[in-house]
Amino acid sequence: MTNITVRIDETIKSEAETLFEKLGLSISGAINVFFRQAIREQAIPFAIRAATPEEKYSEYFNPHNMKILMESIEQAKNGQIVIKSLSELEAMEDG
């Protein structure tokens, strides 16, 4: 056996751990599965491609953000100027 050190975003690691736990795997086990499958296929075992514009922006244009955008457009049409601080905008994300 050997060890590998990998730098990865903390959120990605946490989400992966949660997923792998549901699948009955540790991160080490999941990496081993990935390596074995790559060796078996002699390739990355999934397609790697650039995101389409729809995929790239789909997270931004989710229903919650679209609702806020439409409300802002209506307010602008009615002459209402809306000024929000960064903390107010962040609170809207949680709401």
C-alpha cells in the first residue's frame, strides 16, 4: 500500500464524504474504485467535457434567483429603486 496526498476544496470533500458514506465507501475506497475502473477501461471512466452555456448558468438561473430577478425588474419598471447591502443580499440567499 502507498499513500497519496491530494489538495481539494473543503466543500467538495465534505459533499463527497456524505455521498460515499451513503454508498458504503470511504474516500479512500472511492478513490480505489476510481483507479481500478480507470485501469480496467484504460481511460477516465466518465466523460470530461466543457459545460454548455445552459449548464454553466443553470445554477444562477434557478427558480429562487429568477423570482428575485423578476421582482427587481417589476420594481424598476414601477420606478422603485432598490438598494441592498451585501449582507442583505446574502440573507436573501438563505431565505
